[in-house]
Amino acid sequence: MTRQDDYTEDRMRPAAAPRSESHTGWWVAGLVGIVAIIAVVFMVTSNRNSQDDLLAARDAGRAEAMTDSAVNNAQQLAQQAQQSSQEAAATATAAEAARNAGQAASNAADQTADAAQSAAANVGDAAQDASEQVTNP
């Protein structure tokens, strides 16, 4: 083998990478551990707040349900009042019609009485005239 063959042979052989000790993996694992500890602390402290939030939400829901119930009751009472008002108006209209009919009947009775009295007076006058003619021939 010649020197050139040695050179070519060396170039064709893969060179072994030098191994250096790197602590990057340990740094990444340490950072992951710190983030995990911070996450656990956050979850523990936020759990207390979430229970307070749940109690507040429950109270707000209860107040909203009571408000809704009061609104529904008020609407039902308003509908009942409207129906009662319509019934009262119908009754008042019927009473007004009955009063008007009674007034008309009273007027008709008065006119009939006047006509009867007038007719009786005319009959009385006619009877008196007839009796005078019979007695005075």
C-alpha cells in the first residue's frame, strides 16, 4: 500500500465522533420538574378559589331562580287580572244594556200610560158628550 492508498482509505472510513459529556438532559429534566412543582402549587391554590367561586355561582343561581319564579308568578297574576278585567267589562256592558232596556221599558210604559190616560180622557169626554145629547134631545 502506498501513501495515497492510505489517504484514500482513511477518507472512506467513517470518523468516530468525539464524545463529550453534556449535561443538557439534566438541565431539561430539572426545568420540567420545576414546572411540574409550580403547576401543582397553582392547582392547589386555585382549588380554594374555585370552591369559593362554586359557592358564589350557586348563590347567584339560586337568586336567579328566585327572580325567574317571581317574574313567572307576576306574569300569571297579570294574566288573571286581565281576564278578570275583561269579565268585569262584559258584566258592566250587560248591566248597562239591562239598565238601558229598563229605561226604554220605563219610557214606553210612561208613554203608554200617557196614551191610555189621554184615551180615557177622550172616552170620558165622548161619553159625557153622548150623555148630554141623550138627555138633551
